[in-house]
Amino acid sequence: MFGFRTVLVGDPSFLKDLFSPSVHSPFLRRMPLLPGFKELGMDKEGLLLNLDISKWRHNRKFFQQSLSPPSFIELSTLYTRDCCEEMMTYWNDIKIDQVVRLDEWYRAFTSDMMGLVAADSKEESLKILYKKTVDSNAKLSFELENVDLNDLNKLSNGEQYRRLRSDYADAIAFFVFIPKFFWNLPWFRQKCKYFRQVLVALSQFEIKFIKERKAMIDDQKYINNITIDTNKNIINSNWNGNKVRSDFLTMLLTMNNDSNPSPEDIKQNIREMFGAGTGTTTTSLCTIAYLLSKHPEVEQRMVKEILSVIGPSKNVGSFDLSKLVYTEAVIYEAMRLYPVIPITFRFTPEITTQIDGHSFPPNTIFGINLSHIQRNEKYFKDPNTFNPERFLGNWRETLPTFAFSPFGQGMRSCPGKHFAMTEMKVILATIYRKYTFKLVNPKEPLHLKFTLVNDISKLEVFLEKRKLE
Ligand code: HEM
């Protein structure tokens, strides 16, 4: 792969070194240095492809710390719930026989929600999708496609960021998958120039935004404006107020007084929170919806649990989530069958690696085949059957180490896993109390497109309001 010898590993007992939890592990890199990573600035910034181990350690510490405080968890629960409510308000206008692209709704949802959680900046993707759904000919004042990069400031902050991020995703695909040799050929040259402009414009936008927030924090001091009422409901006291909220950006700027990360580091962390946190959750939510539609008895049991823990109308609070054990099992089982990242990678330029008596020279890429391991009948009875029960009780003690790793393992495992699990539970608990989805084409397989990650490309459903006895 990419001109490097690549070995696929499909046995969890071979993963002790590759998934080592040690800070001194020689496998702290994911990929070798490729020209595209350099062009994107990802070789020395952020986490995902960072090869500069001391910078990666520094960023990882800030990233993880910023996602952990209870006030951040409360805030993300609140934002997730509010975005669910907004989405369901739009769904009120959708007719019972109208085909609904659930993948598009979940994509818009995660985009809006992540904008709020990351930087209190709403992208209005749900609103745009709603307008398009109810009137396919609608001329939208905030239609973004025709706005030139130089005229971006005519758009609201959320819209500018949405547009730049969408082009940034294309820039990543271009620089990672098109070999450098092509970048100067006629058709590619124009594209390459455009994507370089996107990278500059996106950085300028983000750095400006970060500096403004820093000034706000210095000005106002840090204010956590989440309050909880006597019924343990979170009160959204200041949705449009100008106080500083405890979102991911504020956390990054305020938590670490000893050695604040630079705006450049923060910029990449926020970018990766979006990049790694929106598509992954969208795909997982769609696989869950698909599997539940095919297994109504599982859905019924999950809804029963949600109603008994939270009730039919009370707001879902973060303190309810640990009681949703069956709902959690449903999420795990969907991620076992359809891991969003079916293969994750480790790379070392330093040592010869020994696996099961074989030697692999330095600069070998190891592809860890999570998808294969998670469908192996050695570890999972009837591996192709959707059966959330296998994740109830003491499954953690009985399953071999590394046999179930939808968020990876070791030092480079997913730092967003607790956040993603919280978010998915809140979404399921909020939406499934009110709605159920019926597949338009029950015989169709799940439409997953593989480009290093599994991305849902289409999920068509009919929406039905749930009738509670
Ligand atoms: C269902 C949702 C998600 C799934 C299934 C998922 C899965 C994964 C996996 C498998 C990896 C590679 C781990 C490894 O190589 O050992 C990863 C890495 C990563 N994820 Fe997630 N993820 C999800 C959501 C999120 C969210 C919400 C965020 C941000 C808040 C996030 C941020 C990251 C980052 C930054 C990395 C790279 C870490 C590093 O290289 O140090 N992910 N994720």
C-alpha cells in the first residue's frame, strides 16, 4: 500500500505489540510519511496522521482532557438532545409515505451537533435539508455552491465553515489518494491549486475564530452556564447568549494553563474532531437503524428499557445513560457487525517486528483487520447473526483481549469513544421513544462505501410515529 510492504493481521493474539498501551511503544505511528499528509499539514499536527511523536503526545493529552470534564459531557448531552428535538420538529412535516434518506438526516444532524459541541457554531445543515425535503425546487438564500472562495465572508460563520469543511474533505481525498506525480498534470493542476487555496482559507478562518474566542475568554473569564433544575433536567439557559460556553474549543483554551496549545494545534484538533466524529457516528447510527428495522423484537426491548429508565417524555440526562445497558449492547453489536473503521493501521520505521515466529522488517505497514476478527466464530457464536445479548453480563471477562475493538486499542485508540457512546445513547433514547423507521427496500443490503473507513452512502426509510401503550 502506498508503495510500502503491507501485512494484514487478523488474529487478536498477534496484537499485543501493535496495540500496546505503553507510551514507549514503537508502534505509535499509524502510517509512513506520504507527500499528501505533508501537503495537508497532518504529518506534524493533530492526531490522526501525526508522525511527530512528541507533538502527537502533546496534542493527545489536550484532546483527551478537553473531552473529559463533567461540564463538557453535560453540554454535549444538551446539544445532542436539542439537535434531536430540532430534527424531529422537521420530521413532523414529512408525510408517512414519503421516502426519507436517513443517512442525509443523520449526516446533517452530526454536522450541526458537532459544530455546537466543538465550537458553539451552528452550521444549519438540518435546516437546509428540511427546506430541500419539503420543497425540492426551493431557492435557498443560504445555498452555498455558487459562492466564490473570495466572497466567503458574505456567508454567516456557520455557513462559511460548512462550505470550507466540505471542500476540505475533497482536499484530503485528493492529496492522500492522488500520487504527487499527477498534481502538476493539466487537469490535476487546477484542482491542486484550488485545494491549496481551500487549505489556506480554512486555516485563516479557524485561526481567526480561535483568536476571537480566546479574547472573549480573557475578557469575560471562563463561565460555565449549564445549570440543572430540581428534576435533574439540564436548562439551556443561554442558547443565543454571548457568554462563553464549555465547548471543546473553550476546554482546549482554558484547561491547560501550564502550556497552552498553539492556535495551530487547536485548529487541527477541532478539524479532526469534525473529521473523525461526524462520518463515523452517522454510519454507526445508520447501521443501528438498519439492523433494528430488520429485528423489531430487539427494537421493542430497547425501547422498553428506554421507557423504564427515562419515561415517555422526560429529557434524557447524562446520569441516565449508564442504566441503558441493553441500548449499549445494541450499539456494540451493530459496531461488531459493521465496524466503521474495518481496518486500522500501525507502522514503525524503528524495529523488526516479530509476529507468530515471522520477522517483518522496519517500514512495514500493519493493517489490523478488525472486521474479520469481529466476525470470527472462534470469538463470536453465530458471528453473522445480530444478537445484542452477547454484550450483556460479563462479556468483557470472557472475550479474548482485542477480539472486539470498534474504537481500536492502545495508545492510538479513539480518544472520542466515550463521547461517541454518550452521543449515540442520547440519540437512540430521544428518537426511538417517538419514531420508528421502516426500510423502503427491506431486501437491500446496507449501502456502505469503503475508502479506508466505511461510509454509509444511502439508507432509505419511511418514518413512523411510535404509538406508546
Ligand atoms: C461511532 C463513532 C466512532 C468510531 C467507531 C470511531 C473509531 C475510531 C477508530 C477505530 C480509530 C482508530 C483507533 C486505532 O487505530 O487504534 C479512531 C481514531 C480516532 N478517533 Fe474515533 N471513532 C468514533 C468517533 C469519534 C469521535 C466522536 C471523535 C472526536 C470527538 C473521534 C476522534 C478520533 C481521533 C482524533 C482519532 C485518532 C487518534 C490518534 O491517532 O491518536 N472519533 N476512531
